[in-house]
Amino acid sequence: MKRFLIFAVLCAPFCDAADLALTPPMGWNSWNKFAEKIDDKAVRGVADALVSSGMKDAGYVYVNIDDSWEASRDAQGNIQTNSKFPDMKALADYVHSKGLKIGIYSSPGPKTCADYEGSYQHEEQDAKTWEAWGIDYLKYDWCSAEKVYKPTEMQAVYKKMGDALKATGRPIVFSLCQYGLQNVWEWGGSVGGNLWRTTGDIEDTWKSMSTIGFDKQLGHEKYAEPGHWNDPDMLEIGNGGMSATEYRTHMSLWAMLAAPLLAGNDLRDMSDATRQILLNKEVIAIDQDKLGRQGRRVSKEAGAEMWMRPLENGDLALAFFNRSEAMVSITAFWEILGLKGKHKVRDLWAHQDLGAFRDSYSAQVAVHGVVMLRVAR
Ligand code: GLA
């Protein structure tokens, strides 16, 4: 015990932030559904719903408050909460009492994207405040930093907060949000980041989700590993702008991408269809696979795409996607996937073993739909 304590004290400023988020973070974020209409009461309700819906047990543990909690600073420069969040420490205690973790949001600029107080020139002070509140996750959003820093300063600016978080000694997941500028996947980990947004904001439409998920992640897969994840943005599942079929595609694609699974809907008021999509434990297991290898596109023909992700036990996750406006049939030839002979196939949405198949497996895929499979070695 004593030895551990000495190690913890010595390590505090230097511990590798990558020990955090060994699998992609899972939880909820307020922005997609609530934007600025989020408050203490709603966050408590969402925390309750994470538990009662079974999502917590499925791995969704971060309750992340996005922009709009901030007020100005007091005479000592300490960041204040606005009237929507009367007592952040009490809220954090409540979230922790449910066995969950709590996240917060800021910007390295003077103002956040929604024009609230940012952390500019108060980085260490803010990190200490968050540590005192019991914060477990920070999303740090570039926003107005572009007005006060040169583009060449961006990495140092993110490192400053990465170092400040580490210096608190509290394990705080560090989420970079600067929309993929300057190939952030190449340096996000080296400034202390556990995940980094790769694109601009997602919208609750097929076009936005599919463009971000299918087209804008290509080539980033080699930068993902335990502790370091590409972030194609938060989930829109259940927000109403897509069909259940499209939301299943959204969930499957994010799992293939080893993406953070941050639900973005109102968890207090979810349909059964939404709950079933977010709670598909076989798809979640692909997302959370401990090997931490991000999947990649294997083939693309018109709107038919096949994606593959290697898993820790040697199995392969395989997804057939249909981006076209007509039903398609997709065939996976084992040879292309580096497999030979007969392999067992399981359908992760039908929750069914389909049998053992020699040389290939084919399936029909609905318009904008997915067939997601686990192929045994
Ligand atoms: C940016 C981010 C969003 C959200 C808003 C909040 O647009 O990319 O995810 O955090 O700011 O203002």
C-alpha cells in the first residue's frame, strides 16, 4: 500500500494519460439534443436514466455536460457556474453516487463556441477547479482560440491543458475538439489527448452521419489504439432525424470505427427502438474490443461497402453497409479477409448464429441498412 502511494505521488505529474480510456469512452453528452437548454435537473435525470435503462451496466458511464454551464470569473479568477448549475460539486457527487463519472467542457480561447467563458490564461486554475469538483472528463473545444493563437501554437495550447490535467493527479479523460485541423490524429496523443474529433459537427441527418462515418475517417485507423481514439463525434441515435435502420447503421459504423459511444439523445424519454439500438451488447462488444484496432473499409462498389475490424480473440467483425437507394447483395470472400476454409458466422443485430460457411458469406442489405457479423477464426 505504502509503495503504491509513493508511486502514485511521484507519478502524478507524469503518469501517462493513455492509461485512461483503454477502450473508447462510453456515456452521454448534452449538446446534440439540449444545446444550451441543459441544467442540473436534466443532468441528474439523465444520470438516473443511464442506470434505470441498463445503459450503465452496458458500459455507458460518462455523463458529459457540454457548453453553456459557465459564468464569468470571481475576483480571484475562479471560473463560476451560471444559474442552471447552482452547485457543480454537488452534481458531481450525485453522478458519482450512481456509479457514473462526470464530464465538462471548455475552450482554450477566451470564449467557448456558444460564447461562454473559456479557459484562456486560466488553464491550470480551471484544471484545479475541475479536480476539486470531481470532474472525470474534459472536452476542450478550439472555438475562439483561433482569435488569440497562431495555428502553429495549437499543439502547445492543447499540451498546456493536457499537462494541467495531469498535474491535478486526478484521472481526467482529455477530449480534443478542433474538428480535425492540422491532422490532429498525428499528434493528439502526444499532447495528452485520449480522443480527438476528426471532423466538424455531426447533424441528425443521414447525409451528415454517413459522410462523417464512411468518408471522413478513412486513413486515420492507424492512429487509434488503447488510450487514443479518433472521434467522429457524438451519437444522434434517437434524436428523430433518421430512421431506425439508419440509426442501426450509425451504431454499427461507430463500433467498427472504435469510436467513442456518447449517446446524444434525451435518455429520460427513449423509445424501445432507440434503447435496443444503444443497448445492443454484441455491437458494443465490437466497439469496446480490447485489441483497440480501428476497423477499415475493405471494398466499395457503388453504395455497397464492406468494413472489417480485427478483434482480440482472433475473430473478425464484418459489416456490410448499403448507402444506395436500392437493396443490395454483398459477398465477403474469406480470401480477401485473410481467411481460409469454413468459418462460423454470427449476426449481431439478429443475435443469431448463422452457421459455418466455406469460402464466403453473402447477405442482402436494406437501403441505408447494415448487416453486422462476427466471423470466428
Ligand atoms: C462546437 C463543438 C460541438 C459543441 C459546440 C458547443 O461546435 O464541435 O460539439 O461542443 O461547440 O458550443
